[in-house]
Amino acid sequence: MQTESVRAILLLGHGSRAPKANVAIRKVAEHLRLREEYPIVEVAFLQLSPPSIEEGMATCVSQGATSVLMLPYFLHFGLHVQEDLPSVVDTLRGRYPGVEITLGHHIGFHPKLVEIVVERVQESERESERESEEREEIASLKAGR
């Protein structure tokens, strides 16, 4: 009798000592959980922040995962994506021989990223315009003293 596979998504971030730097990946994980498409969604970090990838994997397995898709939340195909993450995955495959572990593609380029960049440019332009107006108003108030 074959048991049903339980798929976990483990988002892999770089990690940072600055807590705010890890907020975005945690928000992405929360939104994935809310979609209820995957029974297990966790976050882990390559370095500097807990939980480590090894700890994230253990959490997935403790929740019943029989298959774990590790998705690198990295924009660039740098050495972490090319070498470090595959090395960690190989180690974990040895530790969890009964669990199917797949290293997915990093975020990389996607046309939706262009939309995000355009949105950020527009937000920045509006903010810059407001700041410029505020500076002009302050300068004119100071000049009127």
C-alpha cells in the first residue's frame, strides 16, 4: 500500500543579522500558506539567521513531509545558488534518504519583476516629488521670517 506524498515548500533565503531584512521572505511564505495549495510552507536561511536550512528541513519532516521542494529566494545566479545550496541539499539527501528533496530554480528574471521595478520607480518619483515640495515650502517659510 502506497502512502500519499506530502509536499513541503521550503523557501531558502540568504539570511541577515538585520531582522527587517528577513521580513519579505516570511511574508511570501505566509501568503503561500494562505493559498492553501501546499500543506507545509516553511522558511530557512543559508547563513546569519535562524532557522538554518537543516533546521527548516527538520521542521518540514516533523510535520510529515515526504517530499520537500527547496526554492531559493535569490534573484541572482551567484555562488550561493550555484554551489552552496546544491551542497547543502546533497548533505540533506544523505540525512533524509526517505524524503524526496528537490532544489528548485532561483527567482532570477521574470517579466513580473519588470512590473515591480516600474511600480517602485513610480513610487520613488512620487515620494521624491513630495519631499521636494516639502523642502521648497520649508525654505519659503524660513525666507519669510
